[in-house]
Amino acid sequence: MLRVQMGISVQTDSRVRRALLRVAAAQLGRRIESVVLPLEMLQQLKPSDFPNQGEYEAWQRRNLKLLEAGLLLHPLLPLDKTDTAPQRLRQIIRGALEKPLETGKNNESMQALRSIVLSLACRTFDGSASETIHWADGFPLNLRIYQMLLEACFDVNDETSVIEEVDEVLELIKKTWVVLGMNQMLHNLCFLWILFNRYVATGEVEGDLLFAANNLLMEVEKDSKSMKDPNYSKILSSTLSAILGWAEKRLLAYHNYFHSDNTELLECVVSVGVLSAKIMVEDISHEYRKKRKEFDVAHERVDTYIRSSLRTAFIMEKVKSSKRSSNKNQQNQLPFLSILAQDVSTLAFSEKAIFSPILKRWHPLSAGVAVATLHSCYGNELKQFVSSIGELTPDILQVLRAAEKLEKDLVQIAVENSVDSEDGGKSIIREMPPYEAESVVSNLVKSWIKTRLDRLKEWVDRNLQQEVWDPRANKERFAPSSVEVLRIVDEALEAFFLLPISIHAALLPDLTNGIDRCLQHYISKAKSGCGTRSTFVPSMPALTRCSSRSKVSGVFKKKEKFQKAQSRKSQVGTTNGNGSFGIPQLYCRINTLQHIRTELDVLAKRTIVHLRSSESHNNNIANGTGKAFELSAAACLEGIQQLCEATAYKVIFQDLSHVLWDGLYVGEVSSSRIEPFLQELEHYLEVLSLTVHDRVRTRVITEVMKASFDGFLLVLLAGGPARAFSLQDYETIAEDFKFLTDLFWSNGDGLPADLIQKFSTTVKAVLPLFRAETDSLIEQFKYMTAESYGSSAKSKLPLPPTSGQWSPTEPNTLLRVLCYRSDETAAKFLKKTYNLPKKL
């Protein structure tokens, strides 16, 4: 069987057997290890033993080459440079290769060859005599010959199969150990290589060969710890380097070579690779007698395999995901990184299910290392992606949400894998710095909010520049610009809640506060430049006393001058009040602020509804959203109040100044009564009722009433020298004021009686002073002044300042009644006490 396995013909076998019988007959009692077989073969076989001369010469050359290899090229002991035998053997071999050697027993050349061969083959390390001859045990010739013998273990008809009689064959082969200088350790190493090489050479189809090689490698691991021979170390290193190179090519990218159907093979390859690396590391440390730092070779190698293979697999997933994302025929196309996140998650769970249970044998945290690697790979892609983001888009949000989900999957696998580890998986988790997708989303949403708010601010300014505040622009009689601004606000809120994020509640205040500021800006612009009470109320003329002469003589000259001056002032006011600040425009501004105020409530409620239906639903936060736009709402209230007051005082003191300030009670009281003022004021109130929003109409009319009451008192107490009142005028004045209050009451269809009563209190308190006797007024004035100024008023009465807070007990009010009293006593008192002039 061995002859057949080695491919030796019957003729050759017969020839060799004949030669061996002749050797045995000639050298009875000699052991095989004391015979140089090639030398004996040369001598025992003659040309007649071969079919032809050519075969004989080839046989001779072959045996000479074998002698050259064993004694000259790869001797067991190094050749002595002073010895001439090697040189003479080379010459004989060279000559024999050119001309066949005469091999007769007594042939001189044959005897010379035998002498030289035996002198070289019988050498020993210590120079002592030995029965063992060394002609085939030099390194690496002996291993090469032994490997050729071991090839006989494989079936010639099926190169992937080991013969059934392999054990018997190996027993025969082991008989050559004594000649080849082999031992069990070298046998294990050689057979390991033969099995491994056959597995690779035959296309890696017969896994049993690799499993057998792995089992032998375990024996080699034990051998390597006790074998210190440098030749052994050299062949060990060479063999294992080749095996490790092959194994690591597969293990550094094991996803390309292994799958769920061949995990047993993976386990075997990992074992081969890890054992090879481990033996080599230990062998090197023995060779250099270094104390290596203790570390787990298996753990370190498998860690490297996992990280390398997962990185390679990630690159492959990138390619596949890229193709899928660029498939134009696919509906609902996802962004590349979203697809990649899904594929990486699938890869991670596949790794956990298929490979990690096997790799766990060498690396307890194999699944954790795998997901940490994938986390890092995807993180690098995500980092590049985030750095290139300009603005928030649905695609970007999809990617970030996919990244967040992937991270949760990977961390979950890592945590589950680390339950039994010493540090609870902290080392793996430290390798997985968070993607902080939520933070990225938050920053992007904040940037999106800022862009929207900047756009809103631009719209507000642009609309305000074009706004003319015409109440006829629409049937609701408010500014079109407010409609446009509120529309943009509503769109911004709608768009915000359409963003596919889970942090609406956290970021909503950023948006609502920004909107609040923009609306405040609009409200501020809507009321700016419209004036206030002080803008329209005329300045009070200096105090004078009435002339003791008849009113008629000089009064009309005074009246004429006064009217001209006031007319000029009135014209200036009217000119300034044109354009966007006329009364209709003011009404429009009031309506606009009322409209915004109403819509703010609607927006706040709608925001709460949106928030409660969003992913970030939180009752506490949703309830707190009622505070949204509160600054704008307060600004609306304040603006409406300011505009109502400004409108009222503009109507009374500017638009109606010709019938009030310039006309009422100028000259004779009886001939310049309140009727003209009431007629024009009534017309204004009718327009007001038709124009101003019903929710603020009462407020505007109330302000007009207050302004008219202020104007009425101002005419009586600061109307200038063109006005003078006698005791007899009281009834007329009181009646006129009754007409004024009746206008606002309007037989019950106007303002409520209690409201009119409330704001007419001051006028009604002051009016009785106009029917009081002059002496009584003077005494009352002196008393009140003394009360106010104390002892300093005893020597000389000080001139009380104008406070504008009219009251029957206020010194300045009493003084003004005396100033406008058409009475000799009053005039003398004022002349004597304060030296007041008669006219301006």
C-alpha cells in the first residue's frame, strides 16, 4: 500500500528490495542507521538491473545528488573548513555527473567515494565514535524527505481524503526517524504542515483536514514549551507564520468568509490563528530570554480580528447602502445615512447572533467590541455629515433619528454582553461616546428657529414700511400688515410642530419668545409717533386778572389776538396730524392691536393643542404654554390704552380746538356756548362707533369723554385773558356741562351713567366755585394757601404752582377762578397780592 501511495512502480520496488537484500547479506548484523543507503544503492545496483543505460544513469545521478544534499549542502554537523573531504566529494560528484561512475566493489573511484562519504557521515559533535551515521538527518533535508513520506497518508485517488490505514502507514513511516533524525515533536510539526497545506492546496473544501491540523497544533503548543532546539524554533516559526498569515487573512475580514452555515469552520480557523500567534509569541520570548509583559494573546488577537472585520464589513455596508439610496425607482427614498444606520443595526444583531457566541470563547466581550467598532465607524460618517449641515431639512432629521435609534441598539447589545464582566461593561461603553443626535437636533432646530424669526422680523419691518393704516382696507377695519404678520407667525408654529423631532416642548419657548419679541416690535411701531395726552393739550397761558372796566370795551381786541394765535397753533397741529396719524388711521391702529390681542389667545391655545399631540407630550409643559406671547398681549393692552388716550386728546384739543379752545366762552359766555362743539363732537362719535372694534369702542369713547371734560375745565381755569366769568354765568356753564354729559349718556344708549358720574366728579366739584362770592373765594384761597405753606404764608402769600389736579380745596384752582372772575374785588386782590397783569 505504501508503495502504491508513494507512486513507486513494481520494477523500482523490486530493484530496491534486491539492493537491500544484497546490503543485508554483505553487512550482517548492522543496523539500518549505520548504513549510508545512497552509497550502498550505488554499489549494489548495476546497469543490468535497469531496462536501459539511461535509467541507470538517472538512478546514479539521483543517489549522488542525495549524498551531496545530506553530506555537503545540509549536513547535521557544520563542515570543517580545514577538512579537504568535502571538496574531494564535490569533485567526485561533479565528475560522476559528467561521466557515469564505475561502481564495482574493487573499483578505485568507488573505494575513494566510500572512504570520503563515511568520513563525513561518521562525524559526531564530541568526536567520539558512534554507530549512527549522519547522511539524511541534516536540517531541513530530513524534514523535506519526511514530508514526502507523510504525503503517502493521502488517498492517491482522492487528494482530500486520508487513507483508512493511516495509523499503520504512520507506524511504518516512523521507522525512518532514526535515519532522518526525527522525533515526535518534529513529526507533529511536519504532519501539521502536511495536513494544513493539503487543506489549502485542495481548495479548502475538506474541513476535516483543518480540524485535524488544529488538533495537532494543540500538541505542537505543548511541544514548543519544552523544545529549545534552534532548528526546531526556526521551522516552527516558519510553519506557524505561514499558517497564521493564512488564518489572519480570513479572520481580519471574517464576514467575507464565514456565515451562519459554517460557524464551526470559523471556530476552527480562530483556534488555528490564536494558537499559532500564541506559540510564536512564547517561542520568541524563550529565544530572546525576555520577560514579556503578561497579556492574553488570544484575547488581543480576537479583539483585533473583530475590530478589523467589522470595519471591513462596515465599508461593504456603506457601498450597499449607497446603491440603495441612489435607486431612483424606489418609493419613499431614505437618505443614505438613514439606510446605512438600518443596515449597521442589522449587521450588529447578526454579529451578536452568529459570530459573538463563538468568539466569546476567546473574548468575553466580543459582542461589545463589535458594536463599539460599528458605533465608531458610523460615528465618523455622522460627524462628517453634521459638519456639512447648513440648515434643518426633513432628510437631516431622518438621519439624526436613525442615528439615535442605531445608537440605542448598539448600546443595548453592549450592555447585555457586559452583564457578567468585571467592570460591568464600562470599558466598552467608554469606547462609545454618544452621538448626541438630540443635541445636534436641538442646535439645528434653534438655528431653524433663528432663521424663521429673522425672516419674521424682516416681514414685520417691510409690512410696516408699506402700511398706511387705512381703516377702509378691509371690512374688519384693521391693518392688512397685521394679517400678514400673524399668518407668518401661524405658519412658523405649524412648520415647527411638523418637524419630526421629539423635543418640541423643550424648544418651543425659543420660538414663542422670539415671536413675542417680533410682535412687540410690531406693536411698538404701531403706536409710535401717535402722541400722548401731553402732545395735544395746549400749554397754559400766564395768569392774568380781569379788567375792572366793562368787558365789551377791550375784550374783542383781546379775543381777536387770542384767536389768531390759537388758530395758528391749531393749524400746526392739524398739519402734523395728517397722513398715517389722522383720526381714521388712529382708529385703524387701535383695531389692529385689538385684532392681534384676540389672535394671540387663539395662537396660544392652538400651540397647546399642537404640543399635546406631539411626540414630546407633557402636560406640565403644555399647561405652562399659556404664558406664551404674554409680553405681546401686555404690549397690546398698553398700546390700546395709549392710542385711545392719544386719539381722544387729538380729537378734543386738535381736531375740535376751533370750537373748544378757540371758541367756547370767548368774549360773552352767552354768545359762545357749547353747542357748536357738541355738534362736531357728535359727528366724531358717530364715525368712531362705525369704525372702532366693538371690544374697544367703549374705551375710546370713555377717553374722548375724559378729554372733553379736561378741555372744558381747561377753558374755565386756563382759557387765557379772552375769557372772563361773572357770578351770573354759572347757570349757563353748568347747563353746558349738563349738555356735554348728556351727549355721552345719549338717553341710555351711550356710556353707562356710573362711568359718566365717575369721570365728571372733578368738573362737578369745581363748578360751584363759579357761583361763590368773591370775598368768600379770597378767604378760602388764603386759608388753603396758609394750610399748604404754614408760617411762611403769614407775611406774604406765595403764588401756588399749577399742578393740573383741579380741586375746590387746591390753592391754584381757587386762584384761577379768581383770575377769570369779572369782578373789581378779585382784580384788586390779584393786583395787590401778586401784581398780575390785565392782559398777556
